[in-house]
Amino acid sequence: MTASSVVRRLAALSGASAVAAGAYGAHGFKNSDPDDYQRVLFETANKYHFYHSLALLGAAHSGKPAVAGTLLVAGMGMFCGSLYHQALTGDPALRKVAPMGGVAMIVGWLAMIL
């Protein structure tokens, strides 16, 4: 299996899980205050999850799909994962991981230039 097809499959799984997470967020937080910080965190994580799932599709067609794909997946895991965690549990223990994930996503986008 080529790196391109692996990254394309990861994009499909990531997109599907972003839809599922968005649906959960829409229904799981519906009785909470719209300005609630946990809801804002969840919506931010879900938005970036979607954007970077689409970016993975582009990474699959870049010159170095394994490099770009790895950086994007790692960045999504660290950034979106830490925000999802805090939104769902209220535990801010992983919040320091989010900036590292953001940097990995930026570098993932730049890796698509290669």
C-alpha cells in the first residue's frame, strides 16, 4: 500500500469521525449555555478537525504524502484531541499539548510544498 493511499484512508476516517463528533457536540451540548467555554472548545476542535481532514486529502497527492500526512494526523491528535478532552471532561491537563499540535499542523501544511 502506498503512502498516498494510507493518507487518503486516514483522511476518510478523520472526516467521518469529525462528522460524528460534530453530531455529538450539537446534541450533547444543546441544553448548555451557548457561551459555555467547554462548548466553544468543542466547536473549535471540531472545526479544525474538519479542516485538517480535508487537508489530508491534499496531502495524499503531495510530493511527500507520508511526511505531510504524519504531521497533519499528529497535529490533529494533539490539538483537536486536547481540546475535545477538555471540552468533554472539563480537565485542562492536556491544554499545553494544543500549541504543539498547532505547530505540527502548520508544518504539515508546509510539508505539502515538498
